[in-house]
Amino acid sequence: MSDKKNFFQNETICAPACALGSSALSIIRISGPLSHQILNKVFRPATADLDVKPKKLYFGRIYDHTRLIDEVMVHIAVAPASYTGEDTVEINCHGSSYIVQEIMRLLIQEGAVPAGPGAFTQRAFLHGKIDLAQAEAIADLIASENQAAHRVAMTQMRGGFSQEIRQLRSELLHFASLLELELDFSEEEVIFADRNRLLDLLHQLQETIQRLCHSFSLGNVLKNGLPVAIIGPTNAGKSTLLNALVGEERAIVSEIHGTTRDTIEEEITLEGIRFRFIDTAGLREANEEIERMGIARSHQKIRTASLLLLVLDATQPDSFHEQLHNVTAIASPDTQLIIVLNKSDKINNNNPLPEIKTNLSLYAVTALSAKYHLGISALKETLVAAVNARFDSSLLPQNAVLVTNLRHFQALQQAQKALDCVRQGLSTELPTDLIVQDLRQALHELGSITGEITNQEILANIFGKFCIGK
């Protein structure tokens, strides 16, 4: 841990823990060796003879020499019993931007330095209060906007994911140590590591890693939302459908063909799942350069979306085949597809829906009227069902461990590749030193997830995404 601490200067930092702006209250945090000393220079307890001690709240006043700045509540913590693992102070003041700035000025004047993004959480990591995966989960918790994302972030912040990774690494480290020992006694040809037991362990570890990797598709959706492209020909009602789904007039609706020239994105949350709807330009041959650019962007969204809502005009069934052919030529074969037959209020409801065939992964065909909001609720239910059908529902229980971070997912993939090489090396009886090399790579990748193995560049990238004051 001492090596980690060398990554930063042992300064006392300060920052508002709340965004600046008028509010009832605000919190200013101080962390570092001079925290208590700096507080004593600016804070006067309401009772002059009060002996200020840690772990309690104290009422008093902040002064700039003799000028009163604010009446505040102060909480004091002593290392290591604090969030950062250092001596810390939290000043609860009124939420005036002027008051916050004045208190910050005083703290800096007395020796503190402004904290950078994520500086407090980074110190918590460097002092061993949390590991790197838990630190990243804190950022996810702050950014969570629905129950599912909150639940996954809480599980990770409490160490559920880290515990699985540490268990994997611990079991692998045991065998790696035995193989390393064999290298020390190579001349005696002593065998310490049972190869059959190692193969059994590899099988168990790779199953666990595969499960975690598989969970990333769902974890990424819960964290970042599912991209849903609303596509189809001009005047089929795509923009009207977007407005109906989000419940507001977000996109311009017109009878003129080619009104939508660029993509428009809006989000809604349905049963804990965040959907990112993308209204696209109508698919057709365009003469104008601007419309051609919009259609090119539509093609890009079709290629990258996880789910497609193909909106077709129910009054023009003869065009269905051509429109499906156009989409099939662009979309990935495994992309989920829901076909929306819009303007169903204009057709005879007694007539059955036309048969629709496609090579894409067609989930459902639904008829509705976006203009009159008929069938919108049923479409929302279909969207949720499509997501549940696509992802493993066994991953959804309370406290389920899901991979939501791309860095973690990539590290797990690299660890899996290294373990594949170990397995192949054992089956072909490669020299022990080559097998050990692959084991070290797997251990390195797993250690990089929790921060047992890391570097300053990774830390700067991770904590630089935090807000200042956290």
C-alpha cells in the first residue's frame, strides 16, 4: 500500500461536495494531515470552552479573522476511521455560492489545495478503504438513474464483484506459486502442482469468467441504456411514434417527406430498463445533400443499435417487402427487430396482419396508431419483454453480480485467453516456465480489475471521470 501512496503528494485537499448554486445547505470536505489544524484556524465552536473531538457534530461559526462568514455544523474524523482513510473534516454550511466560495478561499489561504476530480475516492483507494472496482462502482452509483442501475452499482460498491475476482485470483495464485516452486527445483524434477487438479481448477475458473463476461451485455444495458433505433420509410410515423413513447412533442411532425434530417435521441425507463430511442431520417433515395447525410447517419444507427423499431405504414402493405429488404441489407443478422405497423386506425381491424418474413431476428409485429396513442402501452410491454428475452433472466435477482464496466470486461476476456493458453500448454506438455508465463498474465489481468496491479495512468483515467468533491 505504501507504493500506492507514492502516487500522490501528501497534501491536504478541500472541495465542495455539492454542485455550486443556491440551495439550503452545502458540504465542504477537507482531507489530509492538516485538516484539523486548518479547521481550528477558521472555526469557532459556539461554546468557547468546548473540547472539539472526533466522531461528533459541532455547531459554531466560520470567521475570516473577525468577519463572520457563516454559522455551520462541523464533523471531524481521525485516520483511519474516515472515508479517505485520512484525517478529515466536513463543514455543513448554508448553500449560498458566495458562502461556499468564501469558505473555500479561507481553507486554501490556510494551506489546503483544491481537490481534483475524484481526489477523495482516489485517496480512499490508495489507503486501502476500497478497491478499484468498488471505486468505479461509486461513480456508477452517482450516475445511476433507475432502480436496476442503482441496484447493480450498490452490489459492486459493497464488494460483490470484487469478492468474485479476488476468489478467482486467490485460487489461481496458489497453483502459480506451486509451479514457480517447481522451477526453483527444476534440476531435481520435483512435481508440486497436480496437473489434473489444475485442469479441474481451470475449468471452474473459466466457467466463472465466462459467466461474468456473458453478464456484460445485460450490465451495459442497465448502466448505459439500450439503444433502440426507430427506422423506416419517410412519413411512416417515426417521429410521431417517438413523441408518443416519450410523452412529449420532441420531434417535428409533418406530412412533408424527409422532414427528419438528423438523428434525435430521447430516453425513458420502463420497469427499471433505460431505453435510448433514436429517431432517424427516413430510408429512401434522396436528392438533397443534407438529407443524404441524415440517411447515412440512419444507416450507422441501424448497424450499432441493439434493437430496431421498423415503422411501416399499415395502409401500404405492398411496400413491406422492399422496406424489409432495405433494412436487412444494413442491419446485423442478430439485431433484434420489432415491426410496428403504424396508422392501424386507417385499416379494417378485422383483416389479419400480413405475413412478414425476414432474415433478421424478428421478435414481434405489432399494430398501433402513434397519432392517437393507440397501442403504445402494448408496445412498451413488448420492448421490456424483448429485452428480457434477449438477456439471461437468471442474472436479474437481487444482489446479482453483473459486469457493467468495459475495462473489467476487457480484462476478463484477456484473462480468459491466458487461461486458454495454460490449458493448451498442459495438454501439449509445454515446459513449466511457459505455462507459468501465461498464468502470470491471467493473474495480472484479474489483479488490474481490483487494483492489486495498476499504474498511475489507469488511476488518472478512472478518477478523472469523477465529479470534484467525491
